[in-house]
Amino acid sequence: MQVSLPALKAFDAAARLGSFKAAAAELSISPTAVSHHISNLEQRLSVSLFERVGRKIKLTEAGRELSVATGQGFKTIEAAIEKIAVTDKHITVSTTSSFAALVLIPSLQAFYNKYPDVQVNIISGESIDTDSFHLPVRFGETVRQSTDDILVTERFNVFSRVQSVHQYEQAEHLTIYTTEWKNNELPKVPLNAWLELNGLQNKPVTVKTFDQELFGIQQALLENALVFCSATLVKGYVKAGVLTELHTKAVDSALCYYIPDKSDRCNRHNVKFIDWLENLIGD
């Protein structure tokens, strides 16, 4: 059986306050409108909800039963709305340590400058959370993802400190830091493809690996060495003039950053963050 929500709200207010007039004031409608809603509700249910004695009202047994139900129901709705309103101002982003440290965290202030009412919490990890307010930014194989979910496909090249680029381009032997993923199911870093693309497959190269790109980039900076890595991750360093690409051809990889089921993560602050992130890494 369908009954109108305004009628239930009028009944609930009158039952709580013990007065049609007080209910009308709470709901910002006239006492006549409250009486009309309740009369319609009683007709719909074929039962009296109030005993009317002069100007006073008293719940009938059926009215008391319905009052308990509406009271609990509206409290549950209000609690849910309050929770959503609070959660909606917070975004929890889970992603890889490298993407968090090299892309998101250094750029967060720019996001806050644009959206000061939103709080972003960043955690590292690959677990999937079904909470609609949780925003996972994943790293995986491009062909396994929906095109609509992909944020950026990865392009790799060798990077060095700006002042050392000519030194390395003329070197007879290269030592390159790169990554060997913890996850064996991921496609390998395309270093061999890069060497072949640039005609360097026969040049002496020593390759040193870490299990996260973050560590290889940090070590290359520390030692003033070369690092073969994602252009996305070092974009901030390149923009700041700390690193630069060697004058070599970059190679596309089979890897990408993506947000699973991106179109379903439609709370308004998630949309703001996703738009901002796509602009950040797409520049």
C-alpha cells in the first residue's frame, strides 16, 4: 500500500509534538494542511490515528503503533543523510606508494586551493573497497581495463638530472635503475623495447632494480644516476627542473593507471577529484 510521504511526515510531527499547530510550525505549513494530510492518511489506512477531544489530540492504539514505526524510520533516514553529508566531504584515495608519493601528495595543495571544502585522505594498497566513497587509483595492464576507466597509459623513458644529461648520452657504458614489479602478473617494464627502439641493444648496460618505481627514482637522484621509469611519475620533477628526459625515444608500455568502475563513483566530490586528477596527469 502506498501512502504519501508528506502525510507520514505530518503524522509523525503531530504524534511527537501532540499538536497539529506545533506540527504545522515545524513543517512550515498550515494547521489545516496538517489536518488534511492526516485525514487522508486515516482514510487510506481505514483507521483512526488520533482521538480528537476539543482542541487536544491523543494517539489511538493504531496511531501509537504507527508513531513508533515513523519515528524509527525518519531517525534512520536522518542518520543516513547526516553520515553521507559528512562522508561526502572526505575522499579516501588508495593507490600505489609511487603514485601517492610522486604524483598525488606533492599536488594536493593545488587541489585544496581549488576545492577547500574537500578533505583527501591517501592510503597505499591494492585492496578493493566497495564503499562508494572510496576511490581506488589502480596500476595494471591496459588491455584488461575498460577504456572509460583509464586515466593515463604509461610511457617510459630514461631520465637523469638536468646537468648530467650530456654526460650520459656520450657514455660508453650505462647503469640504469628501473623496476621489477612485486606482482609477477604485470607486464615487465619495457626496457628491452626501449633499448631496441633507440638502437642501444648492443651497448653495455648494467640494470639495477627495485620493486617500486619510487625507490629507483630516489636512488637515481641520490647517486646522480639514470632511471628508466614512467613519465607520469616524474612529471613533477621534470616540471621543477630536477630531472629531464634523455634525448632518446620514449616507449609506450602495456601499463596504465585506472579507476575501476569510474562512472559508478559518482558522489559529487569524487567527480571533482577525478576531473582534477585527469587534468593533472594529462597535461
